[in-house]
Amino acid sequence: MRIISIANQKGGCGKTTTAVNLSACLANKGRKVLLIDMDPQGHSALHLNINPDEQSKTVSDVLGISGSRATSLDEVMLGIGKNFHMAPSNISLSTLDQHLSMVQGRETRLKESIDSLYQAFDYIIIDCPPSLGLLTFNSLLASTEVIVPIEMSLFSLHGIGRLMEILGLVQEKTGHKLKINAVATMYDSRTRISKEVLNDIRDNFKGSMYKTVINLNVKLKEAASFGKSILDYQKRARGFTDYMALANEVVKEEKHLGMELVKQNKAFSKIEKQFVFHAPDAISVKIVGSFNNWTLSEESTMERDQEGKWSKRLLLDPGKYEYKFLVNDIWIEDKRNPNLSDNAFGGKNSVIEIV
Ligand SMILES: Nc1ncnc2c1ncn2[C@@H]1O[C@H](COP(=O)(O)OP(=O)(O)O)[C@@H](O)[C@H]1O
Ligand SMILES: [Mg+2]
């Protein structure tokens, strides 16, 4: 299992974009991937259309912020797509320093929780916060590798020295070498500054740098705002080609590392799917389908937000399902889903396929 922290204390250099899209591309290449968000801002979750504030359990519970430390990572992780899970975080993680200030072994909490997942994933990708505090330290101590995204701007190399010091400290503490690779992000071939900074980074990192350069591509920003990876948003985009190339480079290293891929893991094969129905005036909206044998239960009740959007998340095994919404006791198909099939009552059912 490779455990890769995406770290750089500079905000806005492409950590989250790299963590999310590299994870999605690795999963697409058949690797079993868990993305862990270690940033209290919860950007990784938002990038994948998960509301970090709506989760009953998050990484904070795993690290033991809310008292007892009985929560394991697999209680927190959500299925995003085939081979792809994520463990979300929210603002509650920002108090880790405070809560654990006197606790022995506070730097190795993430490492311990990952140890129990050994053999479940090929890759664990950790999205680090923009700081060098306890959260980043926990991430680095748990990692076997670090990817340092560096954006092409004037001051982007400023602070890299401090990051390298911390990485040195981690290596001393763990006694094992961390593989470090820089990756150039937001490269704009039209500007001189991009070319100059790229040359500077290549000088600085020498061989410890991925050949792939991530170009500036507005589709990457758009994908994030739509809550999708670039793979699900637009495969024609330059951003997709770039992150796929990076994933290819990462996968190529497996042979050299002597890595063995994990076999199919049944335990984590369920995928979480969110169903949404917009009906501000409805009194009740429920979801019923072949996944719950078309029967009403606790599972079918949807929750309304302030704007009148009713939603429900269901954990589903891979397969094909038919479903409908029951809006004030009237059957209605999913307006946001164009896939329909004829049902036995002369009407239509919505159809969803989980792969
Ligand atoms: N290659 C890119 N091209 C265009 N926009 C990008 C690119 N990489 C990141 N961004 C955008 O820049 C902003 C900061 O990126 P982000 O990945 O959130 O950085 P960090 O996690 O290091 O703070 C986000 O709005 C993101 O969508
Ligand atoms: Mg981020």
C-alpha cells in the first residue's frame, strides 16, 4: 500500500485539485483508492459533492477529537465511485492541536488508524491543510511518499525550504525515507514566469520531480465547482489528460517499488449515491425503488433543506436499480435523471446503474 501526502503549506497551489483528480484517475486505472481529507476546510469533500458539515462522523472522530477514539476510518469513509472512497473532514478538525496538546503519541494518530486498513487499498492519498502544524505532521508520519504541488508564480518556491526541514524531521523520527516528488501545477505556457519557475523547480528538485506538468485549465476549476472530478466532468479537457498522465507516472513506479495490488475487496464495494428532488411546496418526499424492494421504511424518508431540496444518500451495491419519488403520496420519476424504463403500470421508472 502506498500512502501519499499531498503537502505544501502554501494555500492555493493545487493540493486539493491534485489529491482529488489523482485519486479519481488512479481509481479509473483499477487501483483501490482512499482519499483522506486532513484539511478542516473540507475542500476535498466539497470537490466530490459531499457536504462535510452533514456527516455524522468525520476524520475528527478518527483522530479522537470528540472524546473516545473508538471510530475507525472505515466507519467514516464514503463510496465515491468504483474503486474510490473518501474520508471527509470539516471545521471540527481545526481544534486537533488544542485537544491533543498534552496527549502522548498525538502525532501518530492517523498512522495508527491507517494501519488497520492494510490490505484494503492500493493507494491512500492524503489532502493536507495549508499549514505545517499537527495535522500535516500526522499526515506525513503516516505516509510513505509526499507529492509537493508547486504553482507557477513568483513566490511559489518561498517556504519550500521549511517544508523540506519538516520532511527531514519526519524521516529522522520514523527512521524511513520518504519518497518526495514535486509536481508543477497551473503552468501557463504563454507566460515567461511559468517557464522560469518551472526551470527553478527542476533545478531545485532535480530527479525528485514528476515529468508531467499540470497546465492551467479552467475546466479543473469548473469541475470542482460542480462537485466532480475532472474524469467525471470532462474527459476532453487538458486537465484530464494532465492528471491521467500524472497517474500513469505514479503507476509506473509500482514495479520499482515491488508493489502488489490488493485483490477485490467486498467489504468496501458499496457506493454512496445521493438522490435529490426539488419540491419546495411538498409536505413529504420519499424514495422507493428496487434497492428497498419498493417498500416504505425509514430508509425511504428524504430530508428537506432550506431551499426546498429534498435529498437522501443511500449505500448501494454495484448493480442496476429502478426507483421513483413519492411526493405527497404521488409517484414521480427523477427529473434530473434522463434514464427511464417502462413499468408494469404503463408509466415510467427512473433507472440508475452503480458501477
Ligand atoms: N491546473 C489548474 N488550472 C486552473 N485552476 C486550478 C488548477 N489547479 C487548481 N486550480 C484552482 O485553483 C484554486 C486553488 O487550488 P486548490 O487545489 O484548492 O489548492 P490548495 O488545496 O493547495 O489550497 C482552486 O480554485 C482550483 O480549482
Ligand atoms: Mg486544499
